[in-house]
Amino acid sequence: MRKLDPSEARPPSRLQDTADGYGWISIGLHWGAAVAVVVLLVAGSQIHAGQGDYGVRRDLHTAIAVCAYLLLWARVLWRFAKGHPGPLPKQGRLSFAAAKPVHWLMVIALAAMLVSGPLMAWSAGLPIHVFALAIPGPYPASEALWRLTHAVHVIGASIIAASLALHVAAVAANAAIKRDGGFDKIMIAAKPAPTVETGKDG
């Protein structure tokens, strides 16, 4: 009989996405970014509406954004690099096709927010505050650039908030009513397809 290689006894890695499911990397980035985005949306909405010093609320939002910056970029770049897995056998093709562009819109809006945020602060002549640290702008203040980046930031936040609400509603409906595996897909890493042994035992 063919002698078993020790590496063959190890379970296949579930880090990477498969044809119809997410791996642990995608799942970790998804939930980490989801928490960060919700916190940032809440903090951002309080900049003008909250009580107390406006500058303190703005700097808190900025500090949270900087702390999550690499995580959020990793989320965006990973999804662009990997694309989206296909639907599961029980997932409706129509609902899957409708959800995909909404998800892409959210990812693109997030990327726009990550670019426009720092540019908006520096265009206003403000450093980016990360608690006790201040990162000065690399160029002089510009009202025209501030207006542009501010508009992009506001529109991006609105798109993310609307897409997130739609996404959560669809996931809740899926988990409670349809139960086609779509919710489990982003909770548990997909199992890789089994490899086919082509050699013969000797």
C-alpha cells in the first residue's frame, strides 16, 4: 500500500474562500470591519448633533477611524482581490444577483470614505488627531478640495448607512424565514472541495 504522507493527514485549510463560500480570513475581515463601520457611523453622526465640544467629537471620530484604517483597507482590498463566492445550492439566484451589486456599492463607498476622510481634514487645515498624536497635513488648506472631499464623505456615509440597513434586513429575513444557508455562509468557513487522488496504491 502507498505510505501516507504526514501532511495528507492534516485537515485542508479553511482560510481561503471557496467557489461558494467564505474562508476564515474573509469572515474575520467582514465582522471586524462591520463593527468598526457601525461605531464610526454612530460617532460621525454625533459630530454635529451631540452635546459638548464639537472638536472633541470630531477628533474622537477621527481617532477611531485611524485605529481601524488598516483593517478597513484590508477588508476592501481583500474583497476586490477575491471577488464574491457564488451562491449556495439553496440560495435563490435572483436574490443573490440583487444583493451582489449592493455589497459592491458598500465596499466602494467604504474605499471612498477612507480616501476622503484624511483629505477632508487636511484640506480644512486641520491635523488628524489620534488621541495624543497629531498628523499634520502634507499640503496647505484648500476650500475647494475641502468642499469636494466633504461631499464625497457625506455621500459615502449615506450610501454605507442605507446599504447596511438593507443588508441587515436581508440577513435577518434569510436567517428567520428563508434559511437557505446564506447566513451561515458568513459565520462558518466553507470546507474546501476534497482533492481527488490520481495515483495508484503500490
